[in-house]
Amino acid sequence: MNTFRLVYLYAFLFDAVMSVVATVAHELNVEIYSQCISLTVAGMSLGVLILSKIGYLRPERVFFTMSLFYFFMLLQSMIVGAALVEKVGADVEVEGSILTFMAEQLPWFTLVHWITLLIWLSVAIWALLEFNRYVGLEKPADPAE
């Protein structure tokens, strides 16, 4: 379970960093890679949520917070998607960067997107620091000291 904890922690951080790179790059290929990573980690989040609540992933608050963040992003995506469909309709083909298209159609999208990315990076850094602090407290004292 310790390996799974580390994989999820670093995948969460990598996902956040790749999302920032995709936002800055404005290239469709980078966005697609970022979305694939996000879908993979978000898929793991349901299991992480369950495992943290039944006590298999410690510290619980770290893994619970990270998995809840993906549910927050799902809700946000639904709201942005509904606003986009309301604005341009459901049968629109996007050529090029999806993020650029969304920013052109919804003037508030860029601000909301960057705030979400900053929160995401903050949660990832907080989770790593909390996890490292927890692991430091979890280790038994060395009898030689």
C-alpha cells in the first residue's frame, strides 16, 4: 500500500504540472496527453477515496482531499461544459487548442482555469509536505540514538 500511496501522490503532482504545461503550450497534442493523464489519475481517485475512508491510506486527510479535488474538477467541468453548450451549441467542431477555443467563447474561462490550476498545485504541494511529515512521524525511533 505504501507504493500505491507514493504513485498516487506523484501522479497527482505530475498531473497538475502537465495541466499547467498544456495551458501554457496551447497545443492540441500536449492537451491530449494532459487529459489522458488526468483521466487516469481521476479514475484512481474513486478507489483512493474509498481506501482512505476505510483506513488503508494514511494520512486519511491527504488522500481524501486529493481525491475530492477531482470530484470538484468534475463538477466544474460540467458547469463550464453547460455554459459552452449554451453559448455555441452541442455540434461544434474545434480545430486546434481546446483551451484557446474555450477562452474565446467564455471570457471568464481563463481566470477560472488559472485559479483551478493554482489550487491544484497548492493541494499537490500540501499533500506531499503532509505525507512526508506523516511518514517522518510514522518511523520508529532508532534505539542506537
